[in-house]
Amino acid sequence: MAPICQDLADEHAALDAVVAGLSEAGWATPTPAAGWDVRDTIVHIVQADEAGYLAVADAAGFEQAKARVMSGGLDAFGSGQGRSGAETLAWWRDTRSRMLAVFAPLGAKDRIPWFGPSMSALSFATARLMETWSHGQDIATALGVTIAPTDRLRHVAHIGVTTRGWSYANRGRTAPDAPVRVELTAPSGAVWTWGPDDAADRVSGDALDFCLVVTQRLPVGATALRTEGAAATEWMAIAQAFAGPPTITDGGRG
């Protein structure tokens, strides 16, 4: 768990650096996710991190809080109401620190309860990184800044590849049997690949573009990604790496 925990901590720090110096007006900047400003977005991340912490530290407490959420108690994992931007940032820093502290001693295959099926600790931490990164893109776009891409994107890309079937199932459809080869160029210049070398259907291009598509921050047509074959093209049009109902590719709140 050490490598993923370090990468998650680094992703936290990258986003922290963007919001740490904001004025209250800056915290109120609307993001591309309709109805959410910067503060709302960080609150959403904190609530998920708090849920992650509780799922490991107090499974029974997590199940009780989850039941409240399922009954409409959306603030069961903490409320951002009435918090200033600075208070929200302090809350996030405390919560993510506690979450990482309980993740670190786990084995990669240890199971963590969640809102759907339980997840392995490695997959769970990777999903937290994906969500932090994707919402960080919303905040960066809102503020007109860039969070420099790093090879931590491999975690996001891997989830994007492995959720191909989910992207279809979530829409009541069945994924084609045809395998898809994915070849992405990392920020470091390395080439990451998934799928058989001889697959007729292929997705290739920049890793950042792929990650923005699978987290539905950009539609594939707004990127330089290349698709070959009907299966690859169809997948990229509906790719969704996060849980929840289908959303459109407009910077939705994944």
C-alpha cells in the first residue's frame, strides 16, 4: 500500500496548492460541474475521504452513516454548511491525513466496505486518487490554472480501462466481446499499454486526454485521442470510470 498511499498524498498536495491561497471569493468560484463552486467540490472530496476513513477505522459506524445517507442524510459524513474556505481546507487536511493513516497498514487485498460491493484496499485508495484528480481538474478549470500532469495518471487510466464493462452495464447495455488495445503516452514519455497487441480495435494518444475522457471531463471529440474500430469508438463515447448513474461528458460530478 505504500506506493499508492504516497501517490494519493501527492495528489492531495497538488490540489491543496491550488486552493490554499484562495480568498473567500475564490472559494465561491463556480466550477464546470453545474451548481458546485470550489468550496462545494472540496466538501464533496472531504465527505468521501471521511467515509473512507470510517469504513476502515469503524466499519459499524460506517454502515450506520451509510444508512443515513441512503435515507437522504447527505451530511452523514460531515457537513460543509457554514464553513469558510479556510475552515473547509483545514477539515480536508485533517480528514485526508486520518484516511491515509488507516490505509497505510492494510494489505493490498484487504476488503473495505463501501456503498456497493466491498473493495480491495488497493482499489479503494486508487479510486480516491481518481476522484481527487478529476475534481481537481474541475477546480483548476474554474480558476484558470493548470495542475501539471504526472505519471500518477496511470492509476486513473487503469481504472478507465478496467471499467469498460461498467460503462455499458451502467446504461443497461452489454459490452462487445471485441478486445480493445489501449496505448497511452505518459507525461514522462513512457508508453502504457493494456489489451492484446493484435486487437483490431484500438485507443491511442495522450494519457491526460484519456483520463479526461474516462472521468467525463472532456468528450473524446475535444481531445486528440485516436480510436480505431467500432468497439473502441463506441466505448470512448460512453466511457465512465466512476460509480453512479450515467452522466454526459460535460464535466459532470463523478
